[in-house]
Amino acid sequence: MITDITLSPELAALYPQTSLGILRYTANVTNQTPELDNTIAAAVADTQTRYKLEDIAKLTQIANTRIAYKTCGKAPSEYRNSAEALLRRIVKGLGLYKANNVVDTGNLFSVQTGFSAGSYDLSKVNGHITLRHAPAETHYEGIGKNSVNVGFLPALFDEQGAFGNPCSDSLRTSVTETAHEILTVIYAFCPEPELAAALDTYEQLLKTYCNADIKEKRILK
């Protein structure tokens, strides 16, 4: 079980606007989500109408994340943040994959706001969590991927190593239907008022689609 979450001084100095929106909560995790599925379908249709592929990288929060990646030493076009990747899938006509209500709510949030976010099963996280500038060649087993290279990315670490970043999360801490206590973070590289508004949006989505009972809500910077 985690004890606390901190931001490393190195990363804060490298990119001072780095922050996290933090939500800890309990939820009913299920893959039977007709109301959420309908909302996602509407968001997909709206996105396809609203954007062309070349528009996506210019969206405010995606552009902010791309700048942060460059500052940290990672090529944003080679390692796309999850919000950018999801929007590109939609505009290409590939839609969104379905996992469970917690994961799918996160995808909906990213499509609506341009913020990348990750959700983690707290029973699989060990000890203190730190958002760090990951050392070169840091890898972990990803969800649906054999190995994810998170070197030079802002990444979450616990006592076992890296497990989350704005691109792709680890299989080790993934949220499945066995999860009960969950940590969700919004990866932000923007002024605090923008993150605060996004955090409110995410909280409401979790309550609506995951029957979430919020235990903690705050901004870490």
C-alpha cells in the first residue's frame, strides 16, 4: 500500500509547471457499462467531426505535454502521450478500445480535455510514490505491450520501480475487475487553474460512471 506521493526536485527544476491531479477512491469496476459506452460513442463522433489529424498536436494540453517531453529529452512524435494517441485513433476511424469502466472513463476524460491520465490498483503499488524524470533505458511491461521504454519521461515510481507515465502504464499496477481501491493521476504541464478544473471534471465522471467514493482529491506540484 502506498504511503504518499511526491514530485522529485530534479523534475520540478527541469520543468517547473509539472504537476499531478490526484484522486484516490473506491469504485465498482465492471465491464458492463452501457451508459458510459453511449457517452463515449457520442464523444468519438464529435471528435471525428471536430478535428483533423494535423489539429491534434496543437490542442492546448497536448501541446503542453509535447513541450514537456522535449524538455525532458523524449521525442513527442515517437512517444505520443496517451491523450494524443487516443485522439489520433479516433480521427483515423479506429475508435477506442474497451477495457472496464475505470479505464474507459479515463479515456473519455482524455478525449474531452486533452490531459493524459493513468489509473492504478493501489493493492499492487508498494511504498512511497515519486514522480521522477526516468533514467535512460527505464522499461516495464506495458498493458498489451512487451516492453515500454519510459527513459527520460516523467514517470511514477514505487519501491519496485516505474509503473506509470503519460504515454502508457504498466501491466503490474493495471486496474482490473478485482481492483477496489484505486489511484488516478492527471499528468499536467500547465497552470494550476486549468488542472483544478480538469480534476473537478474527472471527479464527476468517476462518480457518474464508476460509483466512485472519493477519499482524496488534491493537486501535487
